[in-house]
Amino acid sequence: MEHPNFLLTVWGYALAGLAFVLFAVVLVRRRALWVADEGSSPLMLGAVVSSAAWAWLGLAGLFNPSTSVLQLAASLADWLRYACWIGVLLLLWRPRTGQPLLRRLGSTGWVAVGLVGGSLVAQLLNFFDPRWAEATGPWVLLGAMAMPVLALFLLEQVYRNVAEDARWSIKPLCLGLAGSFLFDLYLFSQAVLFSRLDLDAMSVRGLAHALLVPLLWWSVTGRGDWITKVRVSRTAAFHSATLLLAGIYLIFISAVGYYVRYFGGDWGRALQVGLVFLASVGLMILAMSGVMRSRLRVMVGKHFFRYRYDYREEWLRFTQTLSDRQSTQGMGQRVIRGLADMLESPAGCLWVREPGESDLRCAATWNMPSTEDKEAADSAFCRFLSDSGWVINLEEYRSFPQRYGDLVLPAWLHEVRQAWLVVPLTVGDGLTGFVVLASARAEVDVNWEVNDLLKTAGRQAASFLAQMQATEALLEVRKFDAFNKMSAFVVHDLKNIVTQLSLMMKNAKRLHGNPEFQQDMLMTVENSLDRMRQLMLQLREGATPTGTVHGVDLAAIAQRIARVAEGRDRHLQLQLTEHVVARGHEERLERIIGHMVQNAFDATDAPGRVWLTLGRSAGMALVEVGDTGRGMSKDFVRDRLFKPFQTTKQAGMGIGAYESFQYVQELGGKIVVDSELGKGTVIKILLPPFGVHKTSDLHAVEN
């Protein structure tokens, strides 16, 4: 009673005792709300009742510190409440399945029984036989620290295995129990390390547990059906096993630290600190070790689950790996890594056959050196993979070659270090390639389940690779298509130049002495040279040299086209109502307008007329080319006029109108055609005026 926190300790235990008694009454009176499992219900009530008994016995012991029976009773009540809570969590984690209880709980249940039983034996020996007191004292503290560790492990497992839509109702229970267990873990770990209890922490232990009762009350009285939604996931089992092993490791280090300090003399404290530091570093090294994680995953999958893989998670992970566009790795490396991660393999290489090739080659590697060797697609090795679809286990092949019939492995495969499995990649009945995987970090039993998963994943990977190859082939086809389109434009321009020069030579026989004809001939030759230089540049660069868009004086273009027509003895009626400047490239616009004027002349016989009008329409620059010639049908204008290789002329190529349509659209303009058979054609080219970059900007120009 001389302790300065005596009153705080008294009020804390009293409040805890009252809170747990009221909680027990609520559980008894509202049993229908919390009964979810016939085994967990009595244990939960026992945990609450024993918690109340622990609090009241602890309070009585404060006023009678010399009564050892009260001290033992309080310790046993504390032990009993932990035993009950551990039992509740075990049953919630492993719901009723019709199997015997211990078989249902598995190895974790045996660990819990051994730990709880060992702690009870240590407490009883410490009390009833003074000769054992000194030897069992540290083990009593270790047991008191180990039970919160086990309880936290089970609590984490229960929370992870509850369906996400039901976690809201279990969160208060988990928070309340976690707070209680963490407080006790801190209290008894301090006692193990320093061989004494922290009196300040002991004085608020009752109060801390009392404050957590409302959380337990809230969750248990309104928890709904979350217990029926508990499921076991491999991720949860892996993390829980990691936490459990880490807890056991820390408990062992604490025990060793205690004896180092006890027998270390003057150096005991320093040696204990050094041991704890080295143990912490060792724990971090183990946690970061890929080999240790692999072995733990194999152990969890082998001993806790019927099947090795959670196929939903594996397929989602594999698909995400293959389709990850943010990855810096290529498709080949992602295929290798996706298959390797299924078996904890650290390396691999991918062999594929490119379209049009007869051999498979090493196309990608992951943590494995590349090779220049090739494997013929019709070799016995490839035929075996294609016909059987088997995953070749090289370890099994070396031990039992008769299982693989007459299969002979290629020489290069024997030279691949740590080669372990060969996974075929098949699409339909064809072999796209195969993946060679290196030996796993942990020993893996390659059974029917592993083989089926790898074969299925191999087909998925082969589909991704085939799609990638098809995409690359399509890109090449598009490049050739662009090149062919450019070639068609070039041939069309060459045809126009040849036609122009042929007409000039035809007229030269008749007008070679005419000075005006000579002047026109020089201008025509110069113009032809300029256009041929442009064509050479276009062929060299592989694209149409457009340059920078600028303002083009359409009147100057119209006048030049009219002069060329006059040189061919054709009359072009010009109607220049106003000065018009449009966006574009002067050389291309002149070629397009000239092409339409030439088509108009070709379609018009004497005494028909052809005209070229410039003006404005709805804020756009207007170029109108009309004739009174043969005209075109509505169907031809609608379906064929602006399609490539469609023409009404016997010597035409059907490229000019298509090129004109594409270019005008690129500028943001449009072409409107009004034609009627036997009456003629009017083509209106609407171009954005200079200073307007797209059609939507025309309103600003008009205003």
C-alpha cells in the first residue's frame, strides 16, 4: 500500500472487474446474438468470467499482499482467460467441419495446447515447490510473454480470413483484444529482459483492460454473421506464419538474453544488449531472404492447404505480369518472370520462333546468360513439346529417362546452368516457343498440380506472344501500306509530268518557231524539274515533304494554272471576286487545283466550258472548279470518287481525287461535289483562311 500508484491500481482493477461482470451478464442474457459456434460460445463466456475473476482477485491481493493463495488464484485466473481467448480464436479461425477438434485445429492447435499447458505447469511448480522457484521463475515470465504472441497471431489470422464486407463488425473486437494482448506483451517482455515487472505499467493494467471492454461489447453484441464468412487465404497464412515464427524467435532470444545477463557477471548487461542487436539484424536478414520466404511459402502451401495454389490469385498475378505496360521489362522477360514466380524460380530464358523463320532462338533472358544457339522447329525436341505438351522436368529426366520415351535433349540445354524445367508455349496445335526455368530457391515437388498450372499458363503466355507478333506484323504491313500509298502518289505525279511534257513535244513540231511557245516551253520544263526534285525528296525521306503551313495566295495559283492551260490551247474562265489567302502549302495546293482543272478539261468536249472561281463561303476560302462536260453519277460520287484506284478515265490511276481529299481534310477543310451525268460537274474546295487552324475557329474569323 506504500506504492505511490496504489489508488490508481485499486480503481483500475475495480473498474475492470465491474466491466467484465456486466459484459458477462449481457452475454448470458443476449446469447442469441453472439452464438455462432457451439464450441466458441462457452469459451468466450469463460474468457469474460475469468477476466472478471482475475480483476477481483487482483484487487483482493492488493489489500492482502502476504496471502500467497490470492496471488496464485489471480495468476491462474489470468492464465485461464488467455487460454479461453486462445481457444475462441482457434475455433473462429478453423470453423466446424465435422472433423475431430484437434485434427481440425491442426499443428497450430497442438502448439497452443503445449504453450498453455507448459505455462500452467511452470506456475504450479513455482508455487508449490520452493526448490523449483528459481528455475521456473524465468519460464513463468516467458510463458506469460508467449501467450500474448500466440493470441496476436491467431487474432491476425481471424481478421485476415473474414470476408471484406463483414470486417466492419469484427474490427472493434480485434482492436479491443489486440490492445489487451499488446499491453501484456509489452509488460512481460520488459519483465523477461530486465528480470522484474514494471510497477508503473502494472498499476494501469486493470484500467487498460477495462477501457477495452466497450470495444468487445460492441463487436460481440452486434457482430452479425461475420464468423460464417471466415475463410483461409494463402496470403493470410503466410503472413501469420511469418509473425508466429518471428515471435518464437524473439522469445528464444529473450530467454538466451536473460541467461547471458544472469551468468555474464559485470559484462552481462553489455552482452545482453549486443545479443539483442545481433538477433534483430539476423531477423531482418532472414525476413529479406528470398530463399527463406520461398521455403516458408512451400511449407504453408504443403501443410495448411489441400492444394498448393490459390488459382484465382495466381491467374490474376500472372495476367497482371504479362499485361503490365508500366514495366521496364519486355514481353519476353515478363513471360519468364510470370512463370518463374509460380515456382519461386530465380531465372529463366525464353525461346521463340519468329514469323517466317524455321528455327527457335533465345529471344529473352531473366537473370540467366543468353546464348546464340538455335533449335530447329522440326527437331525431335520441339516435336516432343508440340505433340505431348508436357513440362519436361530435367531432374526427373536424368533419374527416369524412360518416362520420356525416346526424347533426346539438345546439347545446348545441358550447358544451361541450373536448368530445371522446360515449359512449352503452344497455341492450338503449334509450338510458339518454350521457357527454360532455373532450379527453385526452395525444394518444390513438381506434381500433377504444378504441371497442369504450368501448361495452362504456358498457353496463356503463348497467346500473348502470338498477339505481340501479330501486332508487330500489322505495324510492318501498315508501314508498307504507307510506302505503297506514297509510291502511288509519286507515280501519279510522274504521270502528270509525262503527260505535260508529251503535250509540249507534240506542240513543238508545230510551234517551235513561235517565241511565245518557246517561253512557255522553258517555263514548263522548269516547272517539271521543280516537281521532279520534290518527288526525289519525297522518295528519299519516305514521306510527303509538307514543311510549315503558311498563307497561300490562291489568285496567283489560279493565274498560273490559267497560263498553263492557255499553253495547251485550252481556255480557263477565271472569276476572281476578291483576294483570298488560305492555309496550306503552295506547291501542293497548286497541284491539287491544277489536277481538278485538268480533270474538268478531260471531261469536257468543245464547245463546253471550264471555269475556276475564287471567293469566300461561310468564313472559308472557296475554290470552285466547274465544267459542262460528261458529269458523274451520284453513286460514283458517293461511293468511289474519293477512294484510291477508282477512276472514270481509261488511262487514269484514281489517285488524284483521293490525294486531294486527304490533304484538304488535313488542313481542316472539305470538298463538296455536285455532278450530274450529261450536264457537268462543280467541285467546291473549302479551305480555312490563313490564321485559322481548324474549322471550329471560323466563328472567331467571321466575328
